[in-house]
Amino acid sequence: MFTDPSEHRTDHAVCAFTLSDNQISPDVSETLDISHDMTDQDIRDLRPALPVPLLMPDVVQQKTADFVRHFTGHVMYAVKCNPDHVFLDAIYQAGVRHFDVASIGEIRRISARFPDAVQYFMHPIKAPEAIREAYINHGVRAYVLDYDGELEKIRHETNDAPDLELIVRLAIPKKTEQRDVATDFSSKFGAQFDQAVNLLKACRPHCAILGVSFHVGTQCQDPDRYAQAVAYAARVIEESGVVVETLDVGGGFPADLESATPLPPVQAFTQSIADAVSANGLNHMHLLCEVGRGLVAGGGALIVRVEGRKEDLLYLNDGTYGGLFEAGGAIGLPYPAHLIRREERAFQGQIRAFRFAGPTCDSVDMMQGPFMLPEDVQVGDWIRLDQLGAYGEVSRTDFNGFGAVQKIILRPQNAAPTEADKTVIHA
């Protein structure tokens, strides 16, 4: 006969006490400002139970200044990569005034923070309400598209405005043997050669400025891919027979993930682009790029705690539903990893490859790496993962109740926090 277990319960608790507030991991944490980098001992002293995103705006500002100096056109920042105002301000201070925005939310954010910014609505498929608000309320004049239905939508929502800048996005053909990008965007967006030619012809009577754009793919490690794409764009333009004023070479500029083959310097990419523009007779065109990861990845890190270990599988307090979205799934970026032992202990063993599992109950919350760490990793140790200023915190969710973090901004001693920095992070 079935017996309800509740019938055997008593009113006496197993524990005759409750934990005090300072013994409970917080759901809400105030952002901290620190005037130096976080050392291993700083982490031991802090003893964080929550994931700790580290933001380094001085790194972002320097990276941005370097890119602006070497690129021969206008640098657009891809806001989706990390819209945190700490990074936006650093990028703006480094001289960027053009922004690649992909939603009305991003447009509102940039308009409110930088009224003098020039915004490019770079999502090829946009809601009609977003087009209308962008044009009327925020002065956005540049719109990307990759098929004729979007052209009709833009014309309708802007009342066939005569001052539009229309940019046709191309799908760049990929060679089957090429494996030097993490994600190929041409599978989702972009017009094929003949479609692009016809779309340029269709756009020309309805805009003041006409352009073409492309994206070579995420985390591109080969500067020649940009040269190939520029040459392809030149052929499309020539075939169309119409005047095209703008060339946008897109994004894909990589972060340094310390792979076996070191990345070429930023100058290799910008020079490859400049040489290709000249070789294809496009020097007269307004040149743009959409940089995201290449500016902000190095300005972010994440401290995670090891909650369990099974051989080479480490269970962490953060994962693909949190700040490690791109470490999992089809992208699988192997971020540089550094072990912070809970207590200092002697180690003379080997470095080995580990896999990670996130804190949620979902079996897809897994990261294959490989993440190279000393083999003596223990439960309670922390791991610092670098190059996470891009597509990390912006992808965080509250799935399964694991959204809380302890955010820390690392600044030089001469950089004071603004009032906007003193925010509260909610789970």
C-alpha cells in the first residue's frame, strides 16, 4: 500500500538554526572598482562564490586606438559584441564615432549616450517599427539589406526618403577546405553574386549613397580572406554597372586565444585590406569596417570556481548559459585558462587538457575546450579565463537560477569611476 512520506514528518527541523545573511551566497552584488589587476592572492582573499566578470576598459581603449590608427577608413564598433557602457565609453574615448547597431535597443542606447555618433543599422532583416523609429527618432540613414523584400520595407517605413544610404550585403563564397573562421555568417545572411548585382541596380534609384558589405566569418585568422572578399565585392560592383560609393569590409577580426599558431598582428589585416582596395581600383570609396571581438575581447576575463571534478571534466559555477556561451556548442572557443589554487600548494606535475561543464541541469551546458591547466585542479579552486570581453556577459541568462555575478572593473589609478558605473547586478 502506498504511504505518503509526509505522514512521517515531524515539526522538528534537522537543523535548529538558519544561516545568517553573510553566510548565504548573494543574489545581488554591487559592482566593485579596483585600481589594479586582480592577482591570485586577491582572488583568494575575495573567495568569490559567484562568477566574477573582470572588465578592463584601459585595455579596450588601447586596442581601439591601435585599430583606428592602422585602419585606413572609418572604424565602426559592433555594439552587439559588448554593449556595457564601460566599454562603450572607452571605445568612444579612443576616437570611434561610427557604430554598427543591429536592433532598436542598441540604437536607443547609442543615441542616448553619444548624440553625435553615426549609426549604421546593419541587421539585414529588420522589424518595420524599428526602421521607422530609427529613421524618424534617431536620425539613422544607413541600412543594410540582402534581398528585395527588405528594400521595399525600408522604402515604405521611411516614406521613400531621398537621403538613405543603402548597403547590400554579399554572401562571400567559401572554399570547402578553408577552416580558419569559427562561424560562417554567409549561411544566414548575404546575397549571392547575381542577386547582389540585381539588388544594387534596384537600390540605386532609391538612395543618396549606395554601398556593399560582407562578413568573412567569426574569429578569422587569415588576413588574405579579406583581400579575397574585397576582390569579390569589386567584381559584383563592376557587374552591376552602377555607381557604388561605400565599401564595408565587415568584422571577423580575431581575439588572441593563444592557439598553437600565433595570430598575425592587426597591421597584417588592415594592410591586406588596404592593398586589396588599391589593387581592385576602389580607393575612391568610403571604407568602413565592423570591429567587435578584435577591440574588446582582451578587455574582459572571467573568474569561475570548480564545484566538482570527474577525471578530465571540471564542473564550474558558470557555463554556456552564462558568460561562456561561445565556449560551447558549434563555436567551441578554447579560452586561455589559468588556475588559481584555493591555497598555495607545491606542484611539479603536468599540464593537461580539461573539459568544462556548466552549473545548470542541461546536458548541453558543456564545453569541450581543450582548456589547458595543471593536473592538480581541485574542487574549490578558481580558474581565470581570458579574452572574454566579447560575447561573454552580454550572452548571460538567468536560466536555472544561475544569473548572479560579482562584477569588477579594473582601472588604472588615474581613472575614476563614473556614477553610471556604480550599478547593481541582479540575478
